Amino acid sequence: MIESTTLGRSGVKVSRLGFGTSAIGGLYAAMTDEAAAETLDAAWAVGTRFFDTAPHYGAGLAERRLGAFLRGRTDHVVSTKVGRLLRPGPAAEGDEGFYGTPPLVRVRDYSADGVYRSLAESLERTGLDAFDILLIHDPDDYWEQAVRGAYPALARLRDEGAARAIGAGMNQSAMLSRFVTETDIDCVLVAGRYTLLDREAEKELLPLCAERSVGVIVGGVFNSGVLADPGPGATFDYAPVPPEVRRRVTELAGLCDGYDVPLAAAALRFPLRHKAVSSVLVGARTPAEVAENVAHLNMDIPEELWAEL
């Protein structure tokens, strides 16, 4: 089974291995409702109780599938995100990397009204009564609107008991550091910036979070795939793998091979070694992938390998 821990000062208990739902929203390839339910069931069976979703994932498809699965289940923690509203419109197959999705387009909105609309629509899609964690999603080019509109709205929702923890989720660490120092958020979700390939977050963000007891969730531990399967079709940060990154991955894989440890296991476990990190989010498309992720989480990895890595 998977251990749980408290997310910073929030009091919210999250499983050390959380389930990211972008894959069941059709990231890279479409999947059926039945396949998504089987994968979620496998994650639940091994003790996963923390699920992260967003309107962005499959234009609401991930939220709908997760909500249908959780119906009748209790003692789980769910995070979703605000910042993208879904509106009817022509969406090409593969729009923003998602396949098999409904005809909806994403509209950026980090205003207070946008937050309330987004939350109401996410509750309707999932059928949940409330979300435990609400995150401002990818406000890279919207700092002013996010900090003056979305953040105060989330703070009010937290004060009113409509959410237990609030924060921001991004693929960069610099703006997350600003949220930690300039607002009163409970947690951050940093994707792809604290991995075996990219340790940007350990320079400023993680020390700040440790100092202020802000919980850290790490996503993108495989940098969109290359650390899980570095084969010819691999991607790095959702794009073809640059030659210098591929050379680094080959070097890391060679070090792991010397200790008979899969590179994916080291990549999954690496962020959890930092005292500020409460949970890593890993997606899965099949029960077999869920089982592999749990095996990697529980693998005995020698300290000597960590020293070399």
C-alpha cells in the first residue's frame, strides 16, 4: 500500500504517490471510459487516495471520468484547477495534445468571477460536493490577473470552507516562488522542474516552501516521458528530445543499470527525497502501468546510486 503524509501546513493528507489524470483525459492518445475506469480502479486498489485533475485535461473529460469513478467512494483527496474555462467551439483532434475530447475550447480567465464559474463547472462535471485542493493553473502570462483576481477568490473559498488548501500549479518554479513569498498559499504543484534532468526548483522554490511550511507536489517526474521510456519516440517537456538531453538520459540510465535499478524508478523516487516534497503525481493509462509505478515507488534504491546521480 501507499503511505500518506500531510501537505505542508494545510492539514490535508495526501498519498505519497498521487494519480495525475491527464492520461485518462486522452493525452497523446484517446482512451475509452472503460479503460479509464479500470486504470483508476487499479490505482485505488493499491492505496492511491490523492487524485489531481483539471478542466484542461481532455477539455473536461478527465474530470468527468474521475468523478464517475469516485461516486460512492470516500476518504479521498482531489485537487482541480482554475484558470481555463471550457466553452463550446471547434476543437481539432489532438488540440493541445488531447484526443477523443468533446467539442469545447479553453478560454483563459484568472478573474475572481472566472474562478467561481470554473469551480461550479468542475463540481458539476465531477459530481463532487467539494474539492480538497484548488490550484491556479499555468498563469505564466497572467500574473497580475492571477494575483489580484484568482488568488483572493481562492483565499475566500478557503476561508468559507469550500476548499481545504489553495495554491498554484505550473511548469516553472520562478513564479511559484513569487506566489509563496507574496501570497498565503498552502501548496504548490511544480511540474517538470524537480527531476533527474531538471533541478531548477531546488535553487529557490523548495527552500522557500520548506521554510514556510508550504506543501510541494511534484508532477512531470519523467519530463513528459523521456525518463520513463527513452526510446526513439520519446518526448522531453512535450517536444522531441534535444541531443544534449538524450546524452544526459543515456548517462543516467547507465548509472542506474550499474545498480540494476530502472531509470523510471529513480526518476519517480528522486523528488520524494526532498523534505519539502509531500507527493509525486504520476499518470497511467493501464492497470499494468499503475502496478509498475507502485513497484518503482517501493523499490530499494542504494544510497550509492543516489550519490552518483
